[in-house]
Amino acid sequence: MSALHDEPQSTYPEPRATYDIEATQEKWLKVWADLDPFKVVDDGSRERRYLLDMFPYPSGDLHMGHGEVFALADVIARYWFQQGYDVLHPVGWDSFGLPAENAAIKRGEHPATWTYQNIETQAESFRRYGISFDWSTRLHTSDPEYYRWTQWLFLRLYDAGLAYRKSSAVNWCPNDQTVLANEQVVGGRCERCGADVTKRELTQWYFKVTDFAQRLLDDMDSLTGSWPDHVLTMQRNWIGRSEGAHVDFPVEGRDQPVTVFTTRPDTLFGATFFVVAADAPLAAELCAPGQQDAFDDYLREVRRTTDVDRMSEGRHKTGVFLGVHATNPMTGSQMPVFAADYVLADYGTGAIMAVPGQDQRDWDFARAFDLPIVRTVQPPESFEGEAFTGEGRAINSSNGDLDINGLTVAEAKSRTIAYLEATGTGRGTINFRLRDWLVSRQRFWGPPIPIVHCPDCGEVPVASDELPVVLPDLKGADLAPKGVSPLASATEWVKVPCPKCGGAARRDTDTMDTFVDSSWYFLRYPTPHDDTQAFDVEAVRRWCPVDHYVGGVEHAILHLLYSRFVTKALHDLGYLDFVEPFSRLMTQGEVRNQGKGMSKSLGNGVDLGEQIAKFGVDAIRLTMVFAGPPEEDIDWADLSPAGSLRFVQRAWRLSGDVTSAPGTLPDDGDVELRKITHRTIAEATQLIEGLRFNVVVARVMELVNAARKAIDTGCGPGDPAVREAAETVAIILSLVAPFTAEEMWSRLGHEPAVAKAGWPTAIDELLVRDVVTCVVQVQGKVRAKLDVSPDIDEPSLQGLALADPNVIRAIGSSPVRKVIVRAPKVVNVVIG
RNA sequence: GCCGGGUUGGCGGAAUCGGUAGACGCGAUGGUCUCAAACACCAUUGUUCGAAAGGACAUGUGGGUUCAAGUCCCACACCCGGCACCA
């Protein structure tokens, strides 16, 4: 039995009135469905605002995490509605992806069945949760009407040279039987299923994100302050810019020199050997015939090792001599060339100059293979480590032409680069950690890549007016992973005439990463049903960039980086007049339980639907919002939905106690209560702008307490100020507890919807206090409090303070040396 | 290791301009109501000394600046998150 169903019982002399939450929810849902108060207008009559929640993946019903994000985002949306903006608050589903496919295999169904059932379930839950969506915007990325335009985007990037195919060693998830983007490999494991990722040599499609590396970095300056710092930091780390030099090393038996990237060109004199990534083509190329067998054995070993093992802590260095030598351009000395797995094939040039004196990894390798170590930076006296990577003066660094001995690291770097450039053996350069975005997937439930492979014409893009390339009708076992895309088995679908020559050709059988779908969906929302174009340039100009984006921090790198890339690419192609998609970002924390993330395996899950059934939508939303600052994790075990329910009932009771008529002007109302009301309005406005929603709730609670007191023991229920307070509570509360707010609004004699009642304006005269508390300190310790007028002058305040008996006692017989007066707030007496 | 963020009552958190630390809520304790319990409502609630008046101590630790520090500066400890054989 929950509080929802408390009936007034005759045995109680005066039972507290409570309301039937379930009936109230049902009542207003019907009314709102008719009123459709959150439908976007877009007629230019009002200023526009675009609020976007990261759209959900339809993995079942909504869970606690959804409950939190959407409640938080709705505060902002509803605040904007109250302010009279024309708000775009769309809804949709990121509905392509692996779980649907895995469910379909298990059940022998089409992935669409599971997907669209879940979407319907979530849609109904959203509706009941009272989120202020404009339902007419609804889209699903798995609809052909949507993925048609995802394919269009692919083709535009292809035309611009930003989508290309290459063969390289890629991350392979043996469990999901598909390749993964770099961003989807976490700690050497598949982000989705946790399997150890291995490498495979495959020809795959990529988007050229690296072309934008510098801009992705630079444009973050404009987001500082509007995006959380840690998100910007994560992106910066991910892009990983480093400054250094390319240096060319002649290698015996080879015409072309081998170039390496180094961030420490100043240590070039200390380079005593040379290492090539074992799995880079260069290693095989350089290998001398005599070392071929040894190299082949080693490479086989490396290929077998997963990333998890490869990166494990304290693993000793391995490698194999390739039987050739490189020449150090500074010292002329011969450096043996090794293949090793501690050098990465796809970072820099896949080859390094090894400077064991200044790099611990090189030091470890040198010790393992008994190679010479030369220090080129003087460590401090006290230094006891091995490789020295700190600041110091250059040593052992001169030849006939260049002498950098005695220079600091920075000076030595620039001198060396200048020398390399002058002699044509190297140049200063910038290198990025960021790799191109691998977008091919060997799975079914995603947008087919709109390319045809023709034996004569090569890769030919599908004409834009031939889109969408619709998925063939596969289901159940047809979808089981077999290492090649399930699309390949749809033989009729694959066969297609070449768009160029008309000859027999084959469709590309891979689908796109689902992150492609979500990299542009925010552009679709202003015109979600346009069947002539992906997005309307003019509508996007009106609405975008998104004013406020809300979602989980787990997308801090992947989705946000990809969206930023796509925005910049479309900008360069002339479609967009902005370069950053999301002007402001709020990342909400995780909902946990008893200190841990909720999960089935831990058995600590809390079901959103059950909580709502028990306490009602408003109490749950309020609990989420009141729990703490939006970006902090919240722990359900620390919270009290029962307390939230108690509060909404208390607020509701207020609306029933008001006896003045609707429309009563508050002017003659009780001034003390009016002051509290208007201070609440002023503070709430500021707090919402600062995203401190939890404090807004606290302030409304205070206002409710004040109004309660006024009714019971103050000015009484008929005072106009009580009505003003109750109406203010209803409006502010409508951002968090829409059902209670609507019910209050109705009981106060108004027509729905309270959501559009209009944000109240604080009256300045009611914000000034006529009495303030002045703190009197002696030696910085509070000894007295005085009620004074806010415009009291300093001499009188000082006089009052020094006359206070507690102050006199605290001063005692000590001489007063100084009195600091900051009227009207504080007086501090310095003695002794 | 590098980068970012944090550490405030029994708990979640306020105090974002250097000026009353602990708003608001949870929990707890006492009371009202009840045969009783639950619910609800009222009161108290940082620790400590004191009968009280009043005092002392308190924002991770140690220093510093200041009339005044949770807030500013320096060092340290611990926690959380990200990146990491990235040359």
C-alpha cells in the first residue's frame, strides 16, 4: 500500500489531504495530448531555442539513467517554454546497432521486430514521464527515410575525399565478429562485449577525421566554459597533439631514407639503435634475407598476442634484429635496426630512433639486447633513475657542424630542427594520436555503404537519387556472425549493374558504424520529415547549433568528436554556417545503487517503472533533480523518493488552502511573504541559468514552508500574497513536477497548461531587505548579531557594535586597536 | 607516469564577490494522534565543556597571506574519472 492510495479515513479527526497521483497523471496526460503545448512553432514570432537530449538506444524499457537525464534536460526545456521561447525539444531513437541483431539471431526474427517493439515501449514510458517533447519530430535512424540521408552523408564525404578505403591492421572483435573503431576499444577490449581485441589486416572504409585534427583542437577554445572541462580535456587527450620533428635516416641497402617522428630531436646524438613496428609493412621490407626466418617467427608471435597482453604492465621488451643498419645523421654511427612490438605501426611513421639515455622504453630494450646507452641530457646530481626524461643541459651533443652542448632542452630542440632543415635531413612537424575513423562494420543492422564495386570501374558511388540502398530482408540465422557481412549472403541483393558502365557489379556488403547515424541527427530534427533532402539549410540556420545538449559523459569522446567532425566537414562543403554543433553541453552523472553501478550481475538494479508506480512520476523526477548537482553521480540508496512525495503533497495542499479569487492582484498582500516569493523568483532564475537545479528545488521548498506558515499562523489563507506564493510554486515546480504543478494550477482556478503560464518577474522593490543581520566579530570570532537597516552608515554601525554587551565582554580590558566596518554586513574589532 | 575533477555533520548536499559554515532534504531522537503500529504532523539534531548563561573545537593534512579563509597561495595525503609502450 503506497501513499498514492491514502484515503481520508473517518477514524482520524482531521486527516491530511493527499491527492490521487495516478488519477491526476492520467487526467493531465489526456489534456496535454489535446493541447500539444510543446509543439514547435517556427514562425519567427519568438526567439528560438534548441534543446537536445542524446537520443536513446531502444534496448528495452527506460531505466533509471534515462529517468535522470531526461528529467534534468526537461528542466531547461520547460524553463525556456516558461520564458516564452519557441523551443525545439525533439525526440527520436538511435535504433540501429548490434543488440537488435543479437536478439534477432536468438529469436529467429528480423532485428526490426525487437527494435520497434522497444521503441514503442520507450515512447509510451516517455509520454507517461511527462517529458516536454515535440512528438511530431520523432525519428528513428533505422528507418529507410532516415538512413537514406546517412548514406547521402557518406557520399558527400566520399565526394570530398573524406571517405576512403585502405588496407591495414584493424581492431577485430572475435566475439562480435566485426571490426571496431579505435574509440570502441577500451583497454584492449571490445567496448561492447569485453572480448580481447585482436588485429586483422583488412580493407575498410575510413572517414578522414585526421584532416581536422588541428581544427578539432583549436575550436575547443570557443567551447571553454560552455562544455565541462573534463570533456574538453578528454577530447584533447584523445586528439593527442605532439610537436616534434621528422628525421630521415639512411638505411643500408635502400635508396630512400626511413623517416621517423620524434618529440625529442635534441637527443638525436644519443640515438644508438633503430626500431620498426614489427607489424608495419616497413619491417618486412627492411628485413635482410639472413634474418627472414627469425623475423617471420617473431611476427607470428606478435600477431597472436592480444592488445591486452601486449600492454600488460612490466612486460619485458622483445624484438628481433633485421640484419641491417641505419646511419645516425649526426654522429655517422651505424645503428642496428630492430623489429619490435613496443613500437606502434599506426602512430607516427611506425619507426623510431631509439635514445635509451632519455627514454625508459628504449632503455629497457637496450638492456635486453645489450645495446649502447649515451646520455645527451645531464641529469641532476641526485638522479638515480635509468633513462632521464627531465629538463637539463645537453651533453655529448656535437659534431663538426653542430654543437648544442650546454643548451636547455627547448633550445636544443629548435637548434637541431633548424640544422635538420638546413641540411635537408629532417623538419619540424606536428603529429597527432588521433586516427581516421573506421566506419565499416561486418554486421547487418546498420546503413549499407552506398558503394558498388565494378570489375571495370572500381568503386562507384550509388547516385544520390538512387538512395536509399535498402537493407535486404534477412532474419534469424542469416544474421549469425561469420566474419563477413551477412549482406554478402543476400546474393540477389548484392548483384547490381554498375552505375557507371552498366556491367555486372557487386554492392559493398558492409554497413556503417552506428555512430555515423548519430553524428548528424541534430541537423535532421528541424525538418525531420523532409523527403527531398537530409536537412534544410535554412531551417538549420534558424535552429542550429544546438543551444544546449544533454547526455552521458560516456560519449565524451566518441559521439561528440564524430559530430564535431561531421559538422566541420559539412561546413566546408557549404551546408552549414557554423563549425561547432553543440553550443553548450551538460553531462549528467550516473545513477548508482549502494556505491556501484546498477547491473543485472550485481543484482542491485532499481526499476524506473516500479519506482514510478510506487511514488509517482513527479516524486521520482524531483528526487533525481534534487539529489545533487546534475554532473555528479547519484546513489539511489542515499535518496528518498518518499521524502519527495511528501514535498509534492505539501505543495499541492497549499493550492487547496488559498481562498482568494483567481486574478486577485498581489499588490496589497503580506509584504513579508511577498518578499520571500520574489527572492525565490530572482534566485531560481539565476540558479537555473547556472544549472544548479538541486538548489532551485531547495528554494521552492523554502517558499512552500513560508507559505504554509503564512496560512497557518501568519496573514491567513485569504491574503493575496498567499495566492502569489502558491502560483509561483506551481510555475517553478512545473519544471520538475509537471503533474503536481498542473493540478495546483487548476485548483488555483487557472486553465492548463501551467507549462506555458509564463515565468514570473521578480519585483526589484521586493528584493531589498529592510532589516539585515550584521555580524560583529572580535578577533575574527562572531560575538554578536545586530539587526540593522541595510543603509546604515559606518560610524553608527560601529557605535552600535561597540555598545553591545557581548562585544564589550569579549573585548574585556584589551585596548581596541582597529575596527573594520563593512556596512551593513560585518564589523570586526581588532584588539591587543 | 601524464591530464582533469574532488575531499564540508550520521547521509545527499548549500554557502561560486574573502565577510553568520552546515541552506534544503534524508536519517535519528522526543512528542501529538492511535488499543498498538504505520502514515501524517510538531519539536530537537555538527562535536564537545557547562545546570544555565556562555565557551572551546570544527570544511582531508601541514604551512602562509588577511582585520577576516570552506573560499586565495604553497606543500602533502587520499578518492574519482580520462589517457597511457603514442616515440
